[in-house]
Amino acid sequence: MAYALEGSTGLWEVVVGLEVHAQVISRAKLFSGASATYGGAPNTHVSFIDAGFPGMLPVINQECVAQAVRTGLGLKAEINLVSRFDRKNYFYADLPNGYQISQFAHPIVGTGAVEIELSDGSIKHIGITRLHLEQDAGKSMHDQHPDKSVIDLNRAGVALMEIVSEPDIRSPEEAGAYMRKIRQILRYLGTCDGNMEEGSLRADVNVSVRKPGEAFRTRCEIKNVNSVRFVMHAVEAEAKRQIEVWEAGGEVRQETRLYDPARGETRSMRSKEDAHDYRYFPEPDLLPLVLDEQFVEALKASLPELPDDKRRRFCDEYGISFYDAGVLVADAATADYYEQVANGRDARLAANWITGDFFAALNRLGATIETSPVTASANNELIGLISDETINGRIAKDVFEIMLDTGKSPGEIVTEKGLRQVTDTTAIDDAVAQILAANPDKVAEYKSGKDKLFGFFVGQVMKAMAGKGNPSLVNEAVKRQLS
């Protein structure tokens, strides 16, 4: 048991399952033609269907179905060619029908698995129980009026994919890694934008604790957690609370709770309903959803290269480390940028440059790959100038800073500033001789055994040559003249 929490009675194992709610990228809602675009003035993206007008019938959005199938394929999950929508009866203040059209007994996607990587480099597979489609609710706001609540139905009816994991997660770290991986896959597929701050990706976190080797104990569900960090904090806070309850001789009640990030604790919201409490029954206004095998195969053939496959390809094709490949495939835009930079160049040098100086610059500027002031082709040219020894790594950093400020090409900057690397061995020998002659005491110390002074001489020569000396040639010349 790698991760455990210690209580007064010994170690406790944490058991976690996540229900991830991902808003589907589509122009229209799941059962109506109203816009599914985020934002807009309140109650402007609402059709008669979303508003629950009598006699209005739902019509399934084919693109939402296709997005769910793409996601299922990306999760390496079973696609069910026959699925069914059900009515989930529950009081929704912000869903006018008073019920939610969801899937229960027959979801569109069945079992699958997700591979996560932990901080120690180990790999773990988290099982996927199911993925089902359902409509989102609207938004209730309680701070717009002193004694009334108001409702915005713009989000009501927007398509959601609920991705339910097996209870395979055993630590806050694993929960965070799982959330990040789900988000990464969805963004690669283009089925959800993953913007947790906008609510288009959120999680219900199911937590229980048990003594090692025991059967599962009662779980509690923490609703609508909207950041990876909060998911991790909620797991730990709720696990500690449950341990205290059990060790005090009490029993954990199955309930729905909320996570309060300001206090770092969970609070009771309501008793947790079971499936029978929702009185599920088949949605009478929708026929069973029957998919054609050719439809599924066509979607499978059109899938982009997924992050795990891309990572392995980067290692094989470019000879970079598994770690660097993981950093570069974190999102599709970064992976595409790297491939353009590495095209025809030293791929390892390109990886080091992108994950080092380039990422540092973006972070400093508050920029992203998409808003980078330096294009991939410009960085490709810069890597080429380093590789063919037109400039050295030290000068490349200076050139890059000018690129950031001016948008000029590296070749243009090198020519304008006279930054070409000096490879003339006679000029380098002369510079070394001058430095050694100017520091006879240091030369004597070096020859008496202070080997660390070698770096001092190299640094002085590079300084005298304004950083333009070829480093390997300078090192050879210093070594030769000192001996």
C-alpha cells in the first residue's frame, strides 16, 4: 500500500472513484437547436425545449453522439451499438422539466481504461466503468437580488459526457493524475475544451476509507469540484474526516458533500440518493439509440494521434527521453510546435531548447504556445544555426531574447549584430595566450594542482571574445597552452 493515512488505530487505505462531467463541444445542445456556446446574456441561448414548454419533443443531436463515441474510442472503451436514454426524476430548480434526460442501464460507452503516470515514474491503469450522455442543468444565482434567486437557462440542455471510473484510485496524487489525463485526452480529441474555470469540466469525487485488506466501506460524494488541485485536496480532507468518524466509534453515512477550498474541508449537503431514488424509466419521447458499425469505424479512422501513442513515437522517432516526450505531448499544440521545430534539425537539441529557454520565456511573458511571439519556423532556424556552429549556445540565448523583442529572424539578427561564432583557431589561440599572460599567478596555482581554475580561464577567454568563441575549440586551446 503505497499511500496511506495514519489514524489512532493505524493505517487506513483511501479508495476513490471519480465521475467526470465533460461538456461536449458542439454548436447546439443535446436535444434542441439552441446555441451551446459559453457565455451570452442570461436566457438568450434557450429554446422552447430547454424551457420545458408543454408538447416540445427532444431531438437527438448527431454531433453530440459522435463526440461521445470519439471519446469512448479515445478511452480504449467498448462502444455500445445500442443504447437508451432514461428519465432521471429529481427536483432540479434550474431544469424546467423537473427531470433530466440521461442514460442509466444502457450507456453509449462501456468499460475502458486510462493510463496514468505518477511522480515516481510508475504507470497505473484506472478502469473506466462507463461513459453516458446527459443534459446539463441551468445555473441558479443567489447573489443577484436581496431576497430572490434568479436562473439562467443558457446551460440547460447542453450535452454532457459523464465518465465514471472504477474505484481504482488510491491517493490524491492518483486522482490528480487521472483528472489531468482525462482532460488531456478530451482536448486532443476535440470533444471537450477542458476549461474547468468555466465549468465545462468538473468532477464528483467519491471517497471511502478502509483498513488494508477490508471490503469497501461507505462512500461519500463530493459534488462539482472544478479544479485538479481541489480534487486532490478534497480527497485528502474527506478521507481524514471519515477516519476520524470511524475511529471515534461512529459510522460514515452515505451522503453528498461540498468541498470548501477556503477552509480545506468538506461539508454535508444532503443524504446521498441511490439509483432507485431517481425513479429511472426509459425516456418515452426518444427511441433507443442504434449506431451503425460503419459510423463507429469512420470515427475511429478519423481520430487524431492520442497522447500516449504520440509520446512513444517521440521517443522512438526523435530519440528523446520518456520524460521530455511527456512534457512535449502535454497538449496537442505543444507537440505540433515541437515537431515543426525539430523538423530537419537535431531533435534532442530542439527538445532541450523548447522545454528550457522557450518555456521559460513563455512563462515569463504570460504567453502560451498559441500566442508565442516566436514562431516554430523561427525556432527551427535558430536550432539550425546552433547545430551548424554558426552560433554557440551562449549567443543563441542572446539572439533568442532579441527575437522575442523584435520578431526578427535569427539569421537576420546574427548578421546585423555580428554574432557569428569564431572558429578560427589562430584567433582563439591568440585570445588564450593573452589571458594566460595576464594571469601568471592563476597559471601558477593551476599548475600546482588547482584544477578548478581551468573553468576560470575558459570563462575569461569567452568574455574576451564577447562570447563568440567556439566553446570546444576554446577548451582545447586552453588545455593545450596550460600543458
